[in-house]
Amino acid sequence: MSVIEPDTAPAELLERIAEKERELESLRGSLADWQGRYARTPKRDPTRGDPERGADPADDGPFTSVSGHEVRALYTPLDRPEPSAGEAEYYNEKVGAPGEYPFTRGPYGSMYRTRLWTMRQFAGFGTAEETNQRYHFLLERGQTGLSVAFDFPTLMGYDSDHPRSLGEVGKCGVAISSLDDMETLFDGIPLDQVSVSMTINGPAIILFCFYMIAAEKQGVPFHKLRGTVQNDILKEYQAQHAWVYPPEPALRLVIDMFEWAAGNAPKYNPVSISGYHIREAGSTAAQELAYTLRNGFEYVERGIARGLDVDDFAPRLSFFWDVHNDFFEEIAKFRAARRMWARLMKDRYGAKDPKSWMLRTHAQTAGVSLTAQQPYNNIVRVAIQALAAVMGGTQSLHTNSMDETLALPTDESVMIALRTQQVIAEESGVTNVVDPFGGSYFMEALTNKVEREALDYIRRIDEMGGIVKAIENGFPQAEIGNSAYHFQRQLESKDKVMVGVNKYQAEESARKMDTLYIDRSVEKRQIDKLTELKRTRDAKAHAAGLQGVKTAAENGQNLMEPIITAVKAYATLQEVCDTLRGIFGVYRDTGSF
């Protein structure tokens, strides 16, 4: 092959060579900038974080593999023998460095090298006293955050003594009917040191007020509290169906919480925009991504319409994803989500603070993937899903227990689920490298594909007039239902395999797995406690508190402070909910077939 001398080469070839060098130089420059910020990454220490999280790093030496090979924090096209200009251009535009726009590789620069994700277990059953004992058990064994599961009456805004609560008290979560219950739930747990997530939506504003005042009674000021209240009412209309009020007043309550939290509890996330329940209802990964992000943009639009500056509340928005069985697709979903959120927040909503572009997320392994047949297989499923969440760059993770398809989990199964995360964190080595699949031909193509599909769904929703109009038209509900039906048909035809269900079946062992049993006496104890509370509280303060809620609801005022006043007078969950039901009405799903 002849070599063309530069001085005789055509101008077009010279330009191509120059362009390649410019692209590579740009990549070298951006990598140098990143290294300037994160090169001296400390080894993990609970008292330190990366520069964006408040502590100064110190060089603690290299990270190494089990065999002793040094592992760098970041790998790029420059690690290839002959990187092309196209690779450099793609990397600069679509991938970028972790901790920097468009955040494809992660929201923080050093990721798990400096600080692991928060390890949570979704826990709640019976009374507040019983769940408090479980929380102490988990914290003593290395869990770093708490996630509260509420029983169904609480989710629907009913007290434990209401006729509709009969038979459901404490069954699928903890029964919380009052501030007194919330105080008991966190008795002996330092709320200024533990991050707390609460999975509640329809009556979220009331449970949020319970939590805030319970912390205040511990002596913890609002501004020190860390955690998240789910409060994503839009996905309830699409998938989970635990709503209370119609969409418009329900959205008003969400924005009331945004407005109040921005000035009073700036470290607490007033909403966790949730794809988890959308995926559990049967959606594809792209549908989960699209509907979840579009719900998030609706909250942004409502906040702006309220008169809030987008950069005053957007940094506290967080997300919650399902992690299903397809290992690579789930990683791609996390990467695409961060890129989509960053670009649309910046370009569509004019956010200027990089923290408003940064998508931070909690993740949970897929409950819908667990099987009652051969339940020990669920340990393996959860391990694979948890690894995908970590490789995708989650900031918080809950691992399901193997027996959750049979009952609420036992202490033993919860321990195995927690240890799964700890083995990944401490033994696998995957936490040493940021976005280890970044640059993979397959991963980049899959990330782009999931992103394109999700953007197409968002375009269709926008053309319908927004997500509320789409919900009223039954669009997301129908799409999710169709996807669930399609997957079920694939299982029945064995086009998709579920081990132990449609392939590799085996006769179940004669030994019955021990499961957690919630005794019916829980209901009586909870009702007796609630009866005593109602008998002994200050009747005058209680009545005035509820009247304040009613007046504020009628006048369009922010409802946080009136509800806090009512809660301090020990107005119950249902009493506040019923007051608001009287003003807002209740929601009835029109259904779609």
C-alpha cells in the first residue's frame, strides 16, 4: 500500500485528518477536565463523598482487581489503540463524562468509588411497633436507608377503624392512621442520620406532614431530613390505581409539597417519579421510560405554572425504576433516562442549574418477575437484576426477598436480599469502574434504541395535549395492558422462558417454606389504640385544625401548613382526607377495554 505524503495529499484528505485530530483533541480536553476534578478519588469511607457531595477527596491509592491489576475510574475511546474521529465525536455528544452533561455515564463523577448506593429494604407490616422492630433489625445489619411500606387502608386514605379497612389492617404494610403511629414507627431511629423513603401517593401530603412533625418532636429540624416521599399521583391513574382525588386537585397537592419543601426541607425529595409500578403492570422498558419521564415533565410544568423557578425545585425531583430480567436492556434504560432528562430539562424547560439536569434514581428489583414455583430461583433473579441496577448507576436500591410472591418477607429472606447487595458492593469489583459498559457497541446501540422509542411515545403524548389528556383518553393504560397481554402470550407459547414455570418444572419439595403471618389481633390492637387517641386528644384544637384545612382547600391556599396544624392536633389520616374529599371529590376510573 502506498503512503500519500501530506504535502501531496488532496485538500479533502487533509481536512479529514485535521477534523479527526480536532475531535480527538476535544476528547482529550474533556477527559483532562474530568480528571482534574476526580483524579484524586478517595476510597470509600462513610464520612467522605466526592466533591459534589460535600467532602474533600484524598488520594488513598489505586483501585485493584482481585489479581492486583490497577483499575482506573473511567475508560473512553482514547483507551483504544487507534480511536477514530467518529468515536470521539459520538462520545463527546452522546456519552460524555460521568457527573457532567448529559450524564449518560452517571450523575456523579466518581460514583461508587467514593460512595456506594443507599441500600434499602421495603419494609412495613402489622403495627408501627412491629415495623419499628424490623427497622432496628435492618439497620443493625448494615442497611443504610429505610423504605416504608404502608397497608392498603393507609394507601387509600382510610383509618384502621373504617369498615373498608376490615381484614386489611397491617396486611401488606404498616398501618399508619395518625401522628402517634408515625412517632412510634421511628422511635429510637435518628432521623437526622437515616434517609427515609415512603411509598405513598394519594394521601402523600398527610403522611409527609406526619413524618415532618415526628422528626421535629425528635428535635430534628426539617432542613436536616433526607429521603423521599413517592407522591407520584400520575402513575396511579396509569398503573397502580391507589388514588384518592381527581387528577387536577391531586396535582395541586403535589405542587403544594414542592413549594413548601423548597423553602423548609431542601434535602428531602417531595416526589419520586415512579416507573416501577408502570413496569410491574406490564409495560416495556421504553414505555416505562417514556411515561415516567413525561409524568416528570408534567410536574415541572405545573411547578412553573405555579410561579416557581424551575431551578428552585427541579434539583429535588428523583426517580424510581423497576429493574427487570433483561440485564442489558435495563442498564440501557438507566443510561437513556439520564440523557433524556438532562437534554429536555435544559432545552425544553430552560433549567440552568446542572443539578436540575441531573436525574437521580432509586431502583427496585422486579416483583412481577418473582415466582411462587421454585421460590429459591428468585434469589438468582434478584441478584442479576440488582447487578443491572448497579451497572446502570442507581443511587439507591431495594432488593426483593425470595418469598415476597407468597407473603411479606421473613427476617431470613430479607437478610439474604440485603446480603445480595453487599456482595455486589464488596466482592464483585464492579463498583471500581464508572459505567463499565460505556462505549460497548451493543450497549450504545441499545441505549439509543430505547431512547428513540421513548421519545416517540413522548411525542405522541404531547400531540394529545399532555399526559393528563392522554390518561383521560386511556392511552397509556391501553398500551401497558397490550404489552402485558403480549408478554403473557409469549410465556404461554414458550417464546419466552420463565424457569420453573414454563420450562424446567419440578415437583415442589414437601417442606413448606416458612412465611410471615400477620395475626388478626393486629387489627384489634390498632383500632383500640386509635380509639384511645380520639378520646384523649384536644377536641377544640382538633376541630380548628380540620376547619383550617377546609378553608385553605376552598381558597386555593397551599395546604402544607394547615395540614401540619391539624396533624399536630392529632387529626387522623382519614379525617384530613375526608375533609379534602368534601372539597375535591373522589376519582372514578372510566375504564378502557
